[in-house]
Amino acid sequence: MGSRRDCTWILGLPGFRVESIVGNDAATSRLSVRIERLGRRYPCGGCGRRTGRVRSTKERTWDDLPWAAHPVTLVYRQRRVDCRRCGIRIERVEFADAKARVTRRLRQQIGVDCQSMPTSHAAVRHGVSWGKARRAEKAFLGDWDRRRITRQPRHIGLDEIHRGKGQRFWSVLSDVVHGEVMDLRQDRSEATATALLTEALTARQRGAITAVCTDMHRPYLNAVGAVLPRAETVFDKFHVLQHASAALDEVRRQEFFRAGAIMREHGRGKRWLLLRRWKTVRGSKRRELQALFTANRRLFKAYVLREQIDRLWTYKTRPGVLNFLNGWINALRWQRLPEMERLGEFLFRHIDGIAAYCDHPVRFGVVESINTTIKAVLRRARGMRDERMRLLKLKWATAHPIRSARDLAAFLTAQPQYSN
Ligand SMILES: [Zn+2]
């Protein structure tokens, strides 16, 4: 074994030196690294002031980063000190949080790893139990969340996420400017939405909001109207387009399935093809679609009308949007497409929330990408009971704070944080 001085240098815990290292001959044996504080004055666990008045000592261990293939356990005789200000306190150790069983640097490693692999995998990788890894991850995420600056987004999103069997809904509040989840609650009632808007946002944050992007769910609209009377509601484009696709699908059913066996055979298996957007259909599929339209002109008309709805979000002024919608509805005349007419009425009823996009260009793509990420995280965390943990994981996944080597280094060398 090298000199103790070399070992102290390799261990790299400021203020501590290595006393001895114990392990057996196996290439992957666990090392017990006994360390001792430099000097005879010990910081108080309450205020941090150093004192030499020691009452008793107790041996404690912490798991630490491995040395090559050897997992490492640090062994240290922690003092109980008699502080002039605080009384009898446990000595503060700088390399770990109070009560933690792993060092802070190992906690950071586990925490970062857990964001890209299952907890069980990260636990095996770092030679700790599943419970230790999970607690480390939670402390890591909590620490990250506490240190973040509170943002005041202009646009927020209030959306429902449908998960699992038996109508389980979640209401999600998100910052759609930066693309991050802010809070999450089970259920999608007006009370839940109101609680989200009042409890998850500070008064300052509420004051900064100019627009809320949401779907046409009535309880949400009521909650937004009551809590944020000055913010405008912008309807989520993808929800509106979903209604348009449903109308188109109804036309397909009407034209093929209720029109006899020959037509039915023609339209079989074309549902997903028909619901796709023209610009995403290529090659032979495009020809298939064209054949379908040759067989039925009304379906073609309905398809074209659906494609045009996109233009609702291209106008700069509200009269422009209204003009376009009027033109769209006029084009329906004499077409005998009752489903599309109903869609037109629906769009007309919700024109305020659609046209509000002119003044508040919410980033719909961000809204969509948040929803996709949430679904992926919830699917992976299906067994997770801990609500706070679930929220922290969602926040991390949508904020993705590690984008460069420098970000990663900042996380792995996070500085200790004390309450005083
Ligand atoms: Zn003290």
C-alpha cells in the first residue's frame, strides 16, 4: 500500500487524512478507509463554529466513490462536541449531509445516474442497496430543485394527462416558455385546477402570466377565470385539431360503412391513412389516398377542409382569423357534410380562445413535447408511490439540466449546503 500521504491525496477530502486502509486480497474487495480530521478542533453540527471540547466519539461509516474496482467505505470517529452557542451537538462532517449514509459526492453520482437508468441498476453500479440509492436520488433531486431560480413565465399550460385503466387523470401545470413541468395533481376537477394555480404559483408568478394554454375542458376554464382574471385563455392547437380529425373520421364512417358492402370493402383499413396529414404521407400511401378520394368526392372535400384548419394559427390579427373561419364555413355550403358543419359551429363557439393566439403566440410544440415526456416518465415510474419523487423526476426530465460536460461537472462537484 502506498504512503498515507498519497492515499490522502487520492481520497481528496479537504480537512481529512487517511489513517489506514483495510481490504482483503480479492481484486474487487471492499476497502475500509479510516480517516481522521486534521487538527483537534471540530465544527459544531448546529452553527459550524469549531471547538476543541469533545464529549464523546462514535464510529460511523459512509459509502463513498469506488477506488478502481474496490467499493469504498469511509470510517470516521465522529465527535459529540460541547458548543458554546448550541450546547451538545454532533460534529459536522463536510463530505456528507447530516444523517446520510453515503457521501455527498457519491450521492451526486447516483442521482445523475438514476435519471438515465433504473434505480436498481444505479444501485448495483455503485455497490449500494436499492433503498440507499433511492434515498440518495431523492436528496439529490430535492437539492437541485431547491437551488433553482423561480421563473416567472408569461405563458403557462394547464393540461390533463390520461394514465392507465379506469379513467385516471392528472392535471399538469407547466411553464410553456421554458418547457418545464411546475406541478402535478391527480384528478381534473375545478378544485384541483384552482389548487394548482393558487398553491403551485406565488402571487408574483401569477401576476406575470398573460396567457394560459389549455384545452376546452370546462372546469379548467372556470378555474383560470377565477384565479387569473387578467390572463387570456389560448386553446391548445392539438386539441382543436383532434376535434377536426374526429369529424373527418365520422365522414369516413358515413361514406363507407353505412353505404353498402362494396363501398365498405373499399374503405376498409384506411382509417389511420386518412387521419394522417398530407405532408407526412409519401409514395404508394399517397397514391392509395388519392384512389380513395377518386372513389368519394365528399371525403376528399372533408379532407381538404381538415387540412385547411391549420391556417387558423397563421393570422396576425383576430379579424383575419374570423374572416378565414367564415370563408371555411361558406365553403361547406351545398356539400352535405353535417359532421364538418358541426365542426364549424364548434370552432365558432371557441373562436376567442383560438384567435387569442394572435396576441399570445404560445409555443404549441413545447406543450406537446412536455406531454410526451410526462407520459414516458409516468410509464417508467408506474410503481412509484412517492408523489414528491414523481414530481421531482418530471421536473428534471422536462428541464433536462445536463446539456454539456460543464453542467455534469457542476452536478458531480456540488458544494455542501447548510441551513445557516
Ligand atoms: Zn454551535
